[in-house]
Amino acid sequence: MSERTVHLLQLVSTGTAFFIWAFLLTPFSISLSERYRIMDAPGGRKQHKGTIPRGSGVVFWVGYLLLALLFFGTIKEIRIIATGATLVFLLGYMDDMKGLSAGGRLVGHFTASLLVVAFTPFPSLLKVLLLFWIAGGISAYNLIDGMNGLALVVFFITTLFGMALGRLAWWVPLGAMALGMFYWNFPVARTFLGDGGSTLLGFLCMSQLSMDCGVFFAKTPVPVLFAVLFLIGGVPFIDTAVSILRRVLSGKSPFTPDRGHIHHRLLDKGVSQTAVLLLLSAAHGLCIAGGYVLLVVAGS
């Protein structure tokens, strides 16, 4: 059996294992949320029916730690990201349980992001840009998690980009866990990721891509790099930017929750949940592809 075949079999078996992990453990997180009353009640801008358990992101967090410790424990960058991911998840999970101030969460997000960029060998200006990119991604994924399945699918598409960059052994299990949890979140949500889960997804995407693409980012002119980072951030970044601009122009705080997000607007116009998911998934994939092409062209 060739080395390539062995490697492929290892990827398939690892991906399958983490898919099964997420699929089978998510019901346990539902029971945990119900026991400790970590629930999401309908009302206001939330239009789901009935009270839904939230906090299933704990399954993703534990699975991620297992991946990091068992397969990549000797790699410094993975240990650093694992530490930051734990901080981001625990802050979000605490917010799911009893609520935290927006300021406190923001400080925690920037602390986790700083932990990642501080240990990179990149130029200072790039470190600053990546600091805001990672912290922005944490919030952006949290904001996009307003429709069943959307955050998980957007995350999965981003893992495909990571796989295309060559870090298959790292991105395949992450994508597999997202798929394993998808069944419990779409089309009918038996559970929600919660703030802990959605912010964790954003942190993992942005921090790992910072590591994987940092060398290419450093070779890209700063004006072009802004566009590259925005495009790779995809639908979550576009939605967040539009939402902040809309709120500021209307004289509201940029942190004011509402139903003005892209997915909310489409749903309120009568577009089906499945159609919205497919449309935004395609848009996210095109954005990432555009960012990658721009990165290659700028670096050539």
C-alpha cells in the first residue's frame, strides 16, 4: 500500500471519527443544557417556536481539544490556538448561562486574538491587522448564527478553503465535526450552538488561517491585504460590516441586536430557510475564492 493511500485512509478514518463524535455527543449536550437551564426562549427578534437548548458548542470545544492534544500536541502554534479557543469558548458559554457584558466579551476576544498573533514571526503591522481580523471574526460568526445551520455551513465552507491550502489533517476533522452537528441544527433546530459555539467557530477559522496564510499575507501590499482579509472573512464579515454601518447611520449603537441581518431580511421576505442557506453558502464560497485569487495575484 502506497504512502499516499495510507495518508488518505488516515484522513478518512479521522474525519469519520470526529463526525461520529459530534453526531453522537450533541444529544448529550442537549441533556446538559436542559438540566442546567441553558435555554433560548422565543420572542422579540427570535422567531423559533418553543424553548430550545443552547450550548452544543461544548461538543465542538471538547472535540477540538482532543484533536489538538492527541494529534498536534507537540506543535506550538496549535497549543497557542487551543489556549485562545478555550478562553473564547468559556466566555461564550458563561454568556449562554447567565449573560456577560459586551465589553467584557470584547476584552476576552481581543486577549485570545493577541495570544495568537503575539507568537507569530510576522511584521508588526500585519500582527495588528490579524489581531483585529481574528477578533472581528469571533464576533462576525456570532452575529451570523441567527438562522438554523448557517454558522455551521459557513464554517464548513471555510474549512474547505483550509483543506485546499494543504493542512488536511487539521481541517478535515473540524469540517467533519461541523457536519456531524448540522443534523441537530437544521432544518429544525433541536439545539443551538450558543455564543460559546459560534464564537469558537469564528476564532478557529481566523486564527488558523492567520497561521496558514501569514507568509502570503506578509508579501501582499497593505491596501490589497485589506480586501483579501475581508473577502476571506466572507459572508460573516460582509453581514457584520453592513449591520454596523446601518445601525450607526440610524443613530443606534453598533451592538444593538435586530433583525436586519442578511439572513433575517431574506427570511422575512418569504425566502425559505433552505434557499437562504444555499444562497449564502454560495456567496461565502465565492467570496473566499475571490480572496484567494486576489492573494495569489498580489503575491505573484
